Amino acid sequence: MAKNDLDGDSRIEDAGKEALKRQIRFVEDSIKTQYANVFNIGFGAEEVVFLFGNHSVDPNVVRIESKIAVSLKTAKRFAVTLSSLLKRYEEMHGELDISVPKAAQGKPNIQ
């Protein structure tokens, strides 16, 4: 192997280490915070679509407030990250009960 080949490999390795050290800054200048108590998830050949909304006065109507489409890889990263976050939360505060409340059992099961 030529000396130049070895130098090239070390430069690639150094560039990879620099990428890991990089600081990413999130800018939230025009961000909108929205609350949702209803969600739905769908997918296509190359994307996952998250729908977030809220119940309306009519119990059979959900008002969709936000729709976010992401790649399948981003959706998987989201699922892994969310799962990890919930596990840490439950380790600190106890298990979250996600069963349907008794008062809502006769109503449509919308999540």
C-alpha cells in the first residue's frame, strides 16, 4: 500500500471524529407550540405521516391541527428516541397508564 493511501485513510478518520464533535444549534425563532390530544399515523412507500389534532364539540369530529411527513428512517429514529425517553420517564416516575378511562368507555376510541 502506498504512503498516500495511508495518509488518505487517516484524513477520513479525522474528518469522522470532527463530525462527531460538531455542535448543532437549534433555532426556534418562529416556532409554534401546539397541543394535541388525538393522533394518527399512516405511511406510504417512502414516508410516514403523523397527524395531530384535538377533539371538537361534536364527539365524532377531530380537528386536525398539524400534519408532519418524514422519511421512514427519520420515523424509525423518532420511534427509538421516543421509546427511550418513555422508558427513562417511567423509571423515574412509574409506569404510565394508557388504558381508556372508565368515563370514556362508551365513547368512540380515538387515539
